[in-house]
Amino acid sequence: MSITDLITILFALVIILPIIASSVKIVREYERAVIFRLGRLLGAKGPGLFLIIPFVDSLMKVDLRIVTVDVPKQEIITKDNVSVKVDAVIYYRVIDPVAVITKVSNYHYSIMLLGQTVLRDVIGQVELDDLLQRRDEINKRIQAIIDEVAVPWGIKVTAVTLKSVELPEGLMRAMAKQAEAERWRRARVIEAEGERQASAVLGEAAAIYEKHPLALRLRELQTLVEVAREKALIVVTESGTTELGRSIAAYKALKESQVEGVEKK
């Protein structure tokens, strides 16, 4: 083999090997390759290994996994004229790789702008109480509107979630006062109900004591016993009219008579 033949072979290898390498393409399981030949659409291929014609075919890879779009915070006026700041998250996936390449330019950016517009439209049609209490319904409504527009693009919106709702500081203070007032109202109602039940029970007890005076006396003695357990307290009882007073007076008179008898002796 002459030097000329060797140079020719090396030159052919240098030219052919890059062409062969550029014609072999590998697409992952979660990707699809949309192929164009001289500007005309051939279709989508993948996953796996396939060949293209170098310098003639061009391809664009499309990811089929679920993609998250963080919708920037939007300042919106609700139906009842309250200014709020709302941000959301959109989850979508590509269902038609060919449509997503041929029907929309930069579909990710388009979904984000569409989400901002729909978010402002929907929040502007609801009142603040509905926004705070019925988020699930609002999420589904936003998702349905975006999905209706995005399906012809080859995109399926799987979920939309409102991340946060920021209220004006003055409104937050007013809502806090309202919640505090509601708590106080409930406390007063519960206290009044307790008083009503207690008064009913006390009325029944008074009726029983009226029919049975000895029961009232026993209750009085029981109360004295309970109070007497506290050694630091002095119990002052009614004298002259009760049996306890008469007993103490008789005992005192007996002691005095015994002392006088001893002194006379």
C-alpha cells in the first residue's frame, strides 16, 4: 500500500466517521424526537436508536415528563374590590410532540403567560371569602380554562394550585378582630348557658331543701366540716337560735357551776 492510498483512507475515515456519528441518534424513554427533512415534517421518533440523514434532517427533542410552571405573583382586585396578591403553580405534560413543536413557539413560556392571564380573570370574578374558602373549586376552574386552550397545542394540564394569597395589612387586622369578637361571643354564650343550667339545678336543690329542712341542716354541717379543714380559718356560727349554740351555752354554764362549787368548798 502506497503512501497515497494510506492518505486517501485516512482522509475518508476523517470524513466518513463524523458523518456516521452524526447520523446516529438516541432518544431516552421519556423523550421524543420531531424530525424535519429539508424543512418538511417527517414525524416523531423514539425512544431508542434511529438514523437520520446528516445535513438534510434536523430534529428537536421534546420532554414528555410533567413540567412545573411557577406563575409569578399577581396583584388582583377581587369582585368585592379587595386587592390581593396571588401566585400559583401549573403542572402540565406534552401529549403530542409534533403539535407542541409545530403549533406554538416556546410552549413553556406560552403556558406561563396563559396561566397569568387566566389567573387574573378568574380571581377577578370571585369574592374574597370564596377565594379563601373555596380554593379547590377555583383551582379546577383555572385548570379547565387553561387545558381547553392548551390541548390543541399538544399539552395536557394535569393540575393547577394556588400557592398563597396575600391580603393587605389593614384587612388582616380587621379579620383578626372579627375572629376575636366571634371567640368572645361564643365564650359569653357558653358562660350564659352554664349559668342557666346551674340556676336550674340550684332551683331543684332549693325545692328539695324546702321539703326536707333536715337535709339543709346536714348540708350546713357538711360545709362547716369542709371549712374546718383549713386550720388558718376561724368559723363564726349563728348563736342563740341553733342547736349548736344552745349546746355550747349549756356546756359553759355547767363548767361555771362546777368552778363555783369548788371555790365554796
